[in-house]
Amino acid sequence: LYVGDLDSCVSEVALKKLFSGYKSLLSVKLCCSPSTKQSLGYGYVNFSDENDAQRAIEDLNYTKVSNKEIRIMPYMKGKNKSFMSANVFVSNLNNDKLTLRGFYEKFKHFGTVLSCKLELGKRQGFISFKDKDTAEKFVKTYNSRVVDGSKLHCSIHIPKSMRNFSSATSEYDHESLNQNGSVISLKTTELNDQKFTQIYVKGLPFNVTEEEINDLFSPYGTITEIYKESVTDFKSSWCFVTFKDHSSAVNAVATCHKITYKGRKITCVKALKKAERQSNFSASKQVKPTTKLYIYNLHESVNENFFKLFLRQYKLEGQATKFSFNRGHKGNYIEFENYSDAKAIHQKLNGVTLYGLVLKTSLDKLDNNDATPSSHETKAVRANSNNATVPFTKVSEQHESKSIPHLPSTNFHPIGHHPHHPQFIDGPIESNEQLLSDLEKISLRYIDFLKYPSATRPRNLKKILNYLVVTLWDNNIDSVKESVSGFEKNPEFSNIFKERLIGAIKLFGFER
């Protein structure tokens, strides 16, 4: 005999003493872990007389030994346990004072019981009969019958490992019973049938009863089963409600989803089968397409932390999912969830100066020739870098008398003292979005991010540009437009703008 569910404190000596009253007892073996020598919770008892073995099962099965109810059944060699096809699942039990021995006594008259299991917390149990015919008759007799005040739900239990009913290689021709009591083949049952009859409800009050759940959902159709669980940690309950027909389940979901019941908003949806839940979980884990923004001509000291700080000043629709920056490597990139974010940052970064180098960005990976800045760009940057530290006052003095096309010879006004724009936060350029965008792009080419990081923030940059429009162009928008269009053709003019720009940044206190 196999003896299972043994308490860890039960020794081989105690097990032998338990069965010593049967004269034909031959041997007792308690199975222990080879490494820890602790009991594994089961063992084997051998008899020379089959009658003694049967009496031992009848007398001792499901009785309490130490702190656990033991389970005794005939030992079966190998894994070909044919009784699995005669395993019955019983739910909605009345667990008031119910014990495993009481569960066995209640149903043993129906036929030879090989094994019983009871899960009181879930109000369900399992009975393994000697043959399949007995199991089917049991299901026909007890399914939907009221026992101890609870309507039972019974069905043939199929082990999890055998629940792929679409497989043609299943060892057993598993069967179950429909509501009319006739046998149906599980192989031909459509698992993905959309005509569901069971719903899942969560968010119910902690102390809700089955009677209250029945009162809530019975107006939508005949209910065949209710299974409820309360969750102490969340002070709430959930349940499965099974209806007799599909239309009742649909009406219940359509009417009760997101309603307020006893002060709590409940969720009421179709109860998903395990395969459906796994499919939904897999779909949620699928890799979403991303967009890479490639960055070239980076100084070797720039790393991903710099760009993480840089991106904080922009409001992205999604987020940057990956930063790949290897010093000395040309395949640097930032990976974005949304294409629109990658495009926006590309427009901000492309052509700006960082550590004396002109950045080049692209949404497509470039070859070596395309990724290298032109000699004209490099020379312009070097020329501008040489003038980057000219003091603000000297800049205005140096160029005050120079006659540069489209650039008025005006002096800078100290912050707070210009007669028309004391704070320079909002200015005439705000109304011309295209011109403001063009000026921002030009300005970002000349601002070294590492020296003046806060100057590149959109609000601060607008403040600087408004100041330049007032002090450099005397609020003449037409002059600004002409100047912007002539930047590439007039390097000397570009140098003056760069000096005035850096001077304004320092005047506003945007240095690191």
C-alpha cells in the first residue's frame, strides 16, 4: 500500500506501530530525502494477505495521525495510472465541519474509492474511483444535487498535463458530461467557443455571501453554480458565476460591468480559460516596434547620462527605451518608443555643437562618408569656438561700429532696463512660429550643451532669442528674417551672432 500525506514528525517506527495490528504485515518503508534525511511525507506498507491490506485501508484511511489526515491506496507500478480517467471533481461543498474522512464516508457507498483529496479553502475535492463507469454514474447522480445545503457541481477531472484536447495522440479517450447528463467527447469540444456561460466578478465586498451574489445575477438568467473567494489582504471578494445559457452571461456582463454594488465598483467580464489567459499574456509581452536615432561625431567623453539629462527638458509622447553609447564607436543611438519623439529630438540635435564637434543625427544608419561632417561645418565650428569666451561687454563694443548687412549696430541692454521688454520672456517673435523654429535650430548649433545645458531648455532659449531680437535687431522682424536667410552665406555675420548669443546666455546666468 502507498501511504501519503504523512506529517513530517511521523517516523518509520511510528508508521510500523500504526499497522502492527495486522498479522500479515511484512515491511514498512518511510521515504526520506537522501541529503537531509528528512521525511518526504509518504511511505509504503507491504502485506502477505490482501484481505489485511483492504482492512487496513478501510480502518485507517483518512484518519488523523499526528496533525494530518493520512491517505492510503494500493501501490501502482509505473506511471500508467488508468484510474486517472475515473477521477471526479466535486465543487461547491459545504465545508462546515467537513473532514477528509467524512468526505470519504459520505461517498464510498457509490463504488470502490481508490483515493480522495479535499481542499477546504476552495470548497472542492477529488474522488478517484476504481473504474470509469462508476465515475460517470457518480457524476450523473450528484451533479447539481443539493448535499448538506449546497448544490454540488461534479465532472470528470482531466489532469493539467492532458488538457490539450486538440491533440490526436492523447492516451485516453477522455469524456465528460453535459448538463443533460449525456456523455460528450472532450476531443471534439471547442475550447475557444465564444458562447461562454461563465463570468468572472471581482471587487465585491469582503463579507458578501453566495445568496447575495445569486440575488445580484439571477435576474439575468438561471445560475448553475457560484464559486466565491474572499481575499483578506485586499478586503474584497471575487467569484465565478456560471449560467445555464450564453445569453444570460452576456446580459450579466453588459449590465453589471463597472457598476457600484454596496459602495464598491465591481468588474464583471467573461471568465477566460487558461489558454486564453496565456494568449493574452503573451500578446501583452510582444516586442513593440521602436525607432532608433543614430548620433555621429560624438566627443569620446559624452555618455548616455548626458543624453538622459538632456531629454528631461522635452515632453515626449512615449519614452526613450534604450541608450547605446560606446566611446570611440560610431554606432551610437537612442531608441524611442514613438517615431514622433525620435523625429523631434533629431531636429533638436542635428547640427548642434558639443565639445567643439558638430553632431550629426539620422533616423537611418549612415555609412562612414555620410556620417562625417563636412569640412565647411568643421571650420565654422573651430572659428566659433575661438570666440566662445569673449566677454559680453567686449562683444558689444567690438561690433558696435561694424556695418554688417541686416544686423543693426545696437548695444545690449542690461536685463530689466530695456524700455519695451523688461523681462524678455514673451516677445514679438512668439507670434511667428516658423521664424522662432529657424532661430532655435541656428542657436543650438552654437550652444555647447556641456557648458550651457540650461540654455538649451525651450523656455530659456525663447527668453534668450527674444532678448536678441530686441537688442540685436531692434524688434524688426523683417530684419530677423533677412538675417536668418543670410547666415550660411556670411561667416562673419555668423560669428557676431554666436558672440552675442553666448553673451546673452552668460547675462541670463545660464552657465554651468
